[in-house]
Amino acid sequence: MGRKGESGHLKRKPAPKLWPIHRKEAVWTVMSKPGPHSLSGSLPLALVVRDIFGFAKTGKEAKKIISNGNIMVDGKVRRDERFLVGMMDVISIAETKKSYRVLPSPKGLLLHPINAEEATFKLFRIEDKTIVKSGRTDLNLHDGTSLLIDEGSTLGIGKHEYHTLDVLKISIPGREFLGYTKLVVGAPAIVIGGKNMGTYGIISTIEKQADKKRRDLLVTLKDIKGQQFQTILDFVFVLGEVESSVSLPEAN
């Protein structure tokens, strides 16, 4: 009789390109567990503990560290070594009292060190919104979670003014509303996909073309060196109104 359930291993060669692993060093790597982020845009905790932090030499050692409750994601202890972490997640290490934010980079995903104050909140991009039977608005966020807004609730930004690709600033783990940023010209943003992934800049122009889907519209940004570059709207993650609300590697 065959083995039931999903495999606990994944071959290194077909593993997502964002994973910082040596493809030819071994045959197998960690198989992730279905979770809030997609496999292609996230990292399993075991890989973070072993390959990025270097806290363990083997998957077995990494599993023990994680199962002991030493790792928190967005303020909650995660004990599953296959749990996926992705864009904007906050990873905290209990023993070292250090925190990191998952950010895009030209080579994939990186863990950027942040201070204790910054570890208390997370940015969530609105991917979709629907009106449920109760009349409330259900905001579907980029990390697979959702936020229900009561009818008439303003969250400080006005009723029914939530738009896809705009960003919410929410406390973790309490999930209290802290701010709202629209994706508009003049806002700072980071590119989360394509050849310019990980590049930070200020939005200069947003294409207006009726025959294109909004997510496919071209966006022009200016980087910290004053150079302009383009990407599509779907790859733009706005970070604040005038200044970025999160620290970035380029800004240090």
C-alpha cells in the first residue's frame, strides 16, 4: 500500500528560484506546507533557520529549534518547520531578541534586520475586495489573510474607499489598524517581481490605458540614484505616503 499524504521532501533543482540554496550541493531540500503565501514567493521556516540564519546544520536540528517555540512569525510562535514565510512577514528569534522583515531583493527574498518598534507592525497589500452577505467589506490581503470591515466603518480613511493594490499598516499580532496608503504618483514603493525585483523608488507616473487590465499598466519609478525604470502595477508594493514606513537595506 502506498504512502498517504504529501511528501516531506522537495528536490533542490526544481525548488523556487527565490530560495537561497545551493542547487548542486545535495539532492533534497525542505518541502513546504500549504500556507498563507504561495510556494514560489515564500520560504519554509526550516530553510530560514538552517540555510539563512545558520542556527542548524541539518533539517533535523532545524526542526527541533522550531518545535521548541524559538521562532515567531508576525508575533505568533510557529512550531511547524514547513510553515511558509513571505513578503513583509516579521520573523522574531526569542533567544537573540532580534527581528527581521522578509523583503524582495534582486537575488530573491532576504531577511532584513529591524528594530523592536518596527517589529510591532506589518504592511498588507489589498489584492481583492468583496461585499459579503452581512454588508461588510472583505479585504483579501497579499499574505492570504483577510480583513472584514464593518459597514459604516471608516478605519480613518472613509467608507468604501479601499482599492486593490493599496496598502494597510496593521499591528501584529493584535491586527489593529495603524494606517492606509494609496498607490499613487509620488509614493515610495518597492518592486516585488520581474527583472527589477527588490529595487526601491518613488512612483513618477502610472500609465492610463482603458484597454489594459489595471495590474498590467506600466509604472515609472525613480530609484535612489535618480535613474528611472519601469515595471507593471502588479509588481509595485507601496511603502508609505511620502517616506517608507519600513526600513530598507538600500536606506541603511
